[in-house]
Amino acid sequence: MSEKWLTGTVIENRHWTETLFSLRVEGAALGFEAGQFVRIALDTIEGNAGSRVARAFSFVNPPQDPVLEFYGVVVPEGPLSPRLARLRAGDALQVAANPAGFLVLREVPDAQTLWLVSTGTGLAPFLSMLRTDELWKRFRNVVLVHAVRYARELTYRELIGKTPARYVSFVSRESAPGSLAGRIPAAIADGRLEAAAGLELAPGNSHVMLCGNPQMLKDATAALVQRGMRKHRRRAPGHITVESFW
Ligand SMILES: Cc1cc2nc3c(=O)[nH]c(=O)nc-3n(C[C@H](O)[C@H](O)[C@H](O)COP(=O)(O)OP(=O)(O)OC[C@H]3O[C@@H](n4cnc5c(N)ncnc54)[C@H](O)[C@@H]3O)c2cc1C
Ligand SMILES: NC(=O)c1ccc[n+]([C@@H]2O[C@H](COP(=O)([O-])OP(=O)(O)OC[C@H]3O[C@@H](n4cnc5c(N)ncnc54)[C@H](OP(=O)(O)O)[C@@H]3O)[C@@H](O)[C@H]2O)c1
């Protein structure tokens, strides 16, 4: 069965840094849940669907917003991301018609505090969730954690600042006032993350959603397991939900 595609039109390609960009796309409105992703694509030979290069991207926009938004990083040798970064207003972007993914609030059990923990562009699905009513109805505290290499990569600050989320940032490759140094797993282990958020991170009060670099997911999960937390499964409820970007 052939996959169904919608042709959207880029209305903006914002460049935050030389490698980070945000695409806004209209004309391809889709039903999805905050936290999900969809495959987006470009044809190598224009008009030839056989030459299509597709990759998964998380929705940044909340479901109620018909303009789609995607947050990307240029992987220099990657087949798709450098081309996405070069798109301009008016260009076409193919969007698959079947959003998917389990990094959604529906899959998360109740907890006092929801920790949304990301590296790099792994921030994207949480930006969508932060703008849903469900999040604020269900959780007393929401902590958004964003870890990047350089301070200039701490994007979407204005949007985040308009939400009630507690924001904790990490900058790993330079010193940056207001951000924690080093990596997320070490800060979970030594209590620096809790101190920065002003909240306890324990199995009795927290659920943690992790998104981004697969090595961070692994190391952070190990640090959380040390605190008595475990991966969440439908049949065996736990405290950790993950989505790997590669
Ligand atoms: C469920 C899911 C959701 C995703 N959502 C996003 C998103 O919202 N934004 C986004 O930029 N990417 C996202 N990705 C990754 C995306 O699908 C592509 O892999 C990425 O855009 C690079 O594409 P490429 O064709 O240039 O290189 P690829 O051949 O796909 O990747 C080459 C290598 O680049 C590295 N890499 C890939 N993606 C990233 C990344 N995001 N950050 C840092 N290094 C990376 C990895 O080492 C990977 O092996 C997601 C992936 C999955 C599985
Ligand atoms: N960011 C850039 O300046 C840049 C520039 C050009 C191209 N790119 C492309 O983008 C890719 C990387 O993008 P990115 O910087 O967004 O993602 P990233 O490499 O995943 O780094 C984002 C953050 O995750 C941290 N991290 C990495 N491994 C971790 C682990 N095991 N546990 C906990 N934290 C971990 C990094 O810390 P550390 O710093 O300690 O690793 C950094 O703070 C590269 O492969 C490259 O292709 C990036």
C-alpha cells in the first residue's frame, strides 16, 4: 500500500544559529497528539516521488495550530537535514499523512511532577506539550530541561518563558551564567538537577519523559534507575518514558 503524502508550503524558515532552524509549514494540517512525530520529505528529483528522502520530525506546534512547525539541526553529511535548512518561504515540503509516536501524555501515569528532559532538537515534542491544556490540568509541577553544547543553542526561550514550566538549562561546552554545566545524567545523580528545579525527583512524586540523543537517554535512565525509578510500560506502570531521535 502506498503511503499518503500532503504537500505543504513553507511560510518561514527561521535560523537560530548556523545549524539550528525552525520550519513553519501551511497547507498540510493534520490530526495528532502533542509529542508525536511525522515523516517529512523532499524529492531529490522534483516531481519524482520515487526519489523522496523522508525523515521523522516531531511537531513543535500544538495540535490546535494548523500551521505545522518543525525544529531541526543540520547534520552536515545527512541526506535530508542540510536540504531542509536551505528551504525558503514558498518552497514545497512533503508531509506524510500518518503522525505517530508514544511520547504522549495519554501514555503517562499521574504524578505530582512531570519532568520533560531533552538534548538538542529533542526539545521539539515538549514545546508542543507545553501548549496543551491537558498538561496543566494533570500535573502540579512541570519542569522543562534542555541541554545543549553552546549557550546560543538554548532556543525557544521566549515561548518557554510564557508558560508556567520551571526551566532548567545545561550548557556543556562553554561556561554560561544561569545554566548548569556538564550533562544531565550526572546532575540527576548528584542532586544538582533537583536543586536547580527546587523539586524532589523520586518514584513517589515524579514521571520523567526523555527525548533526544540516544546515549543521553541511556545514561539518564541508568541514573533514574539508581533512584528507584523504572521504565514505564502499559502493563507495568513506571516512571520513565523515552523517545530516541536516532
Ligand atoms: C521519532 C523521531 C523524531 C525525530 N524528530 C526530530 C526533530 O524534531 N528534529 C530533528 O532535527 N530531528 C529529528 N529526528 C531525527 C531526524 O529524523 C533525522 O535523522 C535528522 O533530521 C537528520 O537527518 P539526515 O537525513 O540529515 O541524517 P540521518 O542520516 O537521518 O542522520 C545521520 C546522523 O545524524 C545524527 N542525528 C540525527 N538526528 C539528529 C538530531 N536531531 N540531533 C543531533 N544529531 C542527529 C545521528 O548521529 C545520525 O546517525 C527524529 C527522529 C526520530 C526517530
Ligand atoms: N551543536 C553544534 O554545534 C553542531 C554544529 C554542527 C553540526 N552539528 C550536528 O548536530 C549533531 C549534534 O547536535 P546537538 O549538539 O544538537 O546534539 P548532541 O550531540 O546530542 O548534544 C546536545 C547535548 O547533549 C549532550 N550529550 C551528549 N551525549 C550525552 C550523554 N551520553 N548523556 C548526557 N548528555 C549527553 C551534549 O553534551 P556534550 O557536549 O558533553 O557532548 C550536549 O550538551 C552533530 O552530530 C552534528 O552532525 C552540531
